Amino acid sequence: MNEHDLQTIMDEIKSVELRLGSQLETTAQTTVKSLLSLEERGTDPKDQKVIDLESRLGDSEKQTADLVEKIRLLEATPLNERTNKASEVDWNGTFIPKKLKDNYAQTRTLDTALLASGGQLPDDAASAFINSVADQQVLIRQVSRRVMRDTPTHIDELVTTPRSIIEATESTAPAVADSITTARRTLNSKEIILAEDISLDFLEQNIMLAGGEQAIMEIVTRQFANDIADLGINGRDATVHAFTGIIDGWIVQADGDGNVIDVDLSAIAAPTDPVKTLKAVLKAMPSGLKTLPGQTFVVNTNHAIEYADAVASRETTLGDTTLVNGLPALRYFGFPLIAEGYMSDTTASVLSDRQVILTPISNIVFGMARAVTVESQWNQRKRVMEYTLTAKVAYQHAMGRQYVKGHTLDAALRGA
């Protein structure tokens, strides 16, 4: 079979998968509408109809996600490599200089004069680093990620005015509707820095091991991921705190957007009820936007625990599902809940512990510049290798009209 025949077969497979994906998406949308109809009629989340529909929705979403991943791999993998395993990024030399390894292999002594190294990571290594960071955190993994080459980076939204059409009149030119405008949001990045020390003993034990640099990479990406998620939730540039004052996170960005829909959760009829708070936030989302793909709640962990307890009798749905941040994969009438552990800041200017977010998860944007640098030097007195890693990050949302923010959540749901 020649390359042309193989490409033709791959194109046909992709076409079939796209059609199947469209059918699955239609099924999912129909299920979401059925769930919304039950929610609007005041159906209990523990009702068997809700459980069955959510189970069907979960299966449909999983099949769609699997198809999307298969198509992505077909498009991304070179034709002659589609039957081979994708090559992994080689971190060799990133944290332990190659010249140091070569010298050690010959002399079996660690020449500290060769420890200094550094510079910008190659594009493939930088992309792998960004993906590794994202994979460490549930929220960062699911939001839209923008790899920025230039900063600031703009997110443009076309906005239309409703009821702009008019009746046509013969022989009369209509007035220009001027119903389409452009709303621009900006990803303004800030440079962040992480300084870590690695002991001489670790280097001596791992310098020639294949997993030595991978172990360092795992430590660095885990710390980066935790801090980036924390900063995305609690960051507020106006604070004087050394950490949260680095950059405005998603919550503060939403506070400054007049198009974001605010819901005062202290004013609802049952502010301590975890189900009623979710209901109030969902009701605030415009009807035409409720069925948008990916609509997701982001709540603090205590709120998620209370909701899980409220629907604990739904054993068939919650009992055997995969744990997410230590909790079952929760849903409210089909909409997933992400339990975000960093929604716990009680600082007056942030108050992330009092927030409930509902938006298509792709509407939340995390930006990271491709220019990631790793520098190292030997500290003789401390007997450690000093690593300094720098990157640029940014937080934003794309469309305020698709973003509902519940605020002033009752203390009973904050664990206060």
C-alpha cells in the first residue's frame, strides 16, 4: 500500500469519525435540554430520571472526547509515524549539563565547575513543560490554554445586538443595522520565577540515571502547577501580598467585566442549601446559553462536599465514579462540578471562598508564553545546585456574557 492509498484511508476514517462525533454531540445536546426541562420543573436531583439522563450524558461526552482525541492524533502525527508510538521529549541536559555527565562518566567525580548552565528551552521542550504543568491540576487541565509568543495577546469577541432584523420594503434600501461590534479582551502576562535547590547528594546518586532529570522535572512542574492554579483563583494585582499580588486571576478579571452576570447568593430563599445555590446560578444563565457545550460549575471544596452529601443516595451515579480532587465526579442536572481546593481565600479583596462560577470551561483562558528559561549554578557554601526557572503567565475569560458568578456564598457552604 502506497502513501497515497494510506492517506485516502485515513481521510475516510476521519470523515466517518466526524459524522459519528456530530451525532454524539446532537445526542448530548438533546439530553442536556431534557435535563434542563426537568430542572425548570423543580425535579429533585436525586430523581431516577435525572440519574439516568446524566449517565447517558456522561457516556456520550466520553465517546465524543475519545473521538476528538483520535482525530487530533490523526491530524498531528506524520503519516509515516501513525503506526509508531509518539516520541517523548528528552529532558537530557535540561537540568544536568551534558558536559557534566560526560566528565563524570570518565572520571567518576562531580566537577562542580561544570554545573553552571541555562537558557531558553527549545520549543518542543517548552510545550512539553506547559502540558506537564497543566496535567497536574484539574482546573488548569480543562480550561483553554493559549501558548503566547507575543504579549499582550488579544481575545476578540464579535457581539451582535438582538432584534436587529426589520421588515423588507420593496424599492427601499434598509438602514444599516450596525448590530455587530467587536469586544476585545487582553491577556496581559506577568513574569514569574521559581527558585529551587537540589542537593549535591541527589546529583551524585542520579547523575547517570535516565530518570534523574525527569524526577527534577516532576518536582518543578508540580510546584508550578499548584502555584499557577492558586494564582488563577486568588490573584489580585492590587493586593500587597507577595504571591497573590503578582497578577489578576480569573475571579478579579470577572469582577471587572460588566458583561459578567452576578448573582447574590445571600439573597436567595435558602442560602445554606447547596442544591438551591447551584439552581440560582444556573437560572441566571440566559436560556439560549444554557445548552452551550462544556457548561461547568467551579465551586469550593466544602460546597462540593455538601452537595455530594445532599445527593448521597444517588449511589448508582456517584458510588463508582472516578474521584476528582478527592470527590466523586459530581453533576448538577448534567453540568459537571469542579471542586477547586484553592477557592479558599478569605482576603477582603478576593473572597474566592464565597464564589460559584458557571461558564463553558473553554471560556476560561490560561495563557503561558513559550519562552521558558531554566538557569543553574553551583553554590559552594550551601553545597547545592541552584535552579531558577522563569515563565510568563496570564489569566482571562473570553466572553463575559457566557459567565455567571455567584458571590457572597453562605458560611455554611464555605466551611467557615
